[in-house]
Amino acid sequence: MKKTIALIAALVAGTALVFAGGAKDSGTASKSTLSGTYTFGGSTTVQPIANAAIEQFQKANPNVKISYEGLGSSTGLKQLLAKTVTLAGSSRDLKKAELDGGAVPVVIARDALAVVVNKDIPVANLSKDQVAGIFSGSIVNWKEVGGPDEVITVVVRDETSGTWGSFKEIILDPKKVEYTKNAIVSKENGEVAAKVATTPGAIGYVGLGFVEEITKAGGKALSLDGVLPSVATARDGTYPASRNLYMATFGAAVEGSVEKAFIDYILSPRGAVIVKEAGFVPLK
């Protein structure tokens, strides 16, 4: 009897070890198999989303190292087509030549191009036509749009910026006008925000995620045709200067690749939190 009991105990113990080993193996199998060093780049508007997502993605995938170079949408897409980066952020719609060249964009978020002014400007609303007049140089004094008798200082992004391109497409192109040659040119959203906040009479435009920098300095975002830029108005498209933000790959993102996994991460519920915390608008 004692031998029988001992045998049963041994069998039970062995079975427990088998199940324990199975659980351990399952845990090991669930670990990320992704690895390697990657360079992404492009839009400085997309950069806050990308940087925060990279930090969390690397924690979940410790054998992956990613850097993101914020050099502007056009530069990032050019590098993508040259295969010097494997994922490009863009804050504008891709051009036909870029699509024909093999770039495949995926919408990762929505944004609003907020028109922002220095704290000394009491104007609260402008029409799209007035904004086009200001940024093309046909309106040069705030008194022409109901403000004080003060010269308007225009601050814009540089031509490699997707924000520059989106603003031109949404605001200037419908009026068939170009940017004024007298504008101050800034390399990134944060630089625009800082310049507008510190320059009397200044007006510029930034992505929704950078409005807080203006408001902290006492400036403000204007309503456009009576609609303020916000998460809600960017998502439903009622704000007249809303746009999509993209991640683009060369060719369709390959299942099992770091690029596909990273895009999927941004589109996940956790990614939506990152997008929102960065000041932009998740798709859901």
C-alpha cells in the first residue's frame, strides 16, 4: 500500500512538473522575437507621437533599438524612397510621385493646424480668406481684420515641412496665392510657437499638440470661420484646417516586420493613449 501511495505521489509530482514546464515554455514563446537597429524619420509634427511610442515599444521589444530623426515630412519621404530610413512620418498627404515611387501611407492620427497669435493681439476669429490674405502678404496690418493698428509679423514653417505643405494646400491654394516672402521661417512647430509667443504682432500656425506652448506664454489659438481647433473638431472635420497624420513604408508593411509592428502599436488602444497624450487625435 505504501509503495502504491508513493507511486501515485510521484506521478502527480511529475504531472505538475510537466504542466509547470509547459507554462514556462509558453511564457518564453510569448516574448518578442523582433530585433535589430532601425532609423525612422520625417515629420516634426509626428515626432512627439513617434518618440513616445518608440520608448514604450522598445520596453516591450528589448532587442529592438529605434531612433527617429525629425527632418520634415518631405525629407523623411525622400529618405524612405532612397531606403535610408524604413519608416517615414508625414503630416501631409503624399504626392503622386511619392506614391508612384513606392511609398505606402497609413493614417495614424488626426490633427488640426491651429492659427496662433501673440498675446498682444485681441482678435479671436479670422476667416479662411483673411488668413490667406495675411499669410500671402496682401493683409499687413491687424487693423485690416478688426485688430489694433499694428504691423503683422508672419511666422511659417520651412518648405520641407509637411505642416508648411498642408497649410498651403488648405489655406493658400484655394485662393491661388503663395506664401509672403517677408515671413519668418522656422524649422519646427516648437520654434514657431516660441517665435509667435515672443514677437509682438506675430501670427503663425502649429499642430494641435503645440497649442499649449502658445497658451502658456499668454498667446492663443484663433477660431477659423468660427470654429476653434480641438480634438472634437479635428476628428469630425468641422475645423477648416484639419488633416491626417501618416506613417509610410516603402511598399506595403510586411507582416512580422518591426515597421508593421510599430504601426500596429500606434493604432492599438495603448497607441491611442500616446497619440492623445501628445496632443493629437486618435482615430477611435
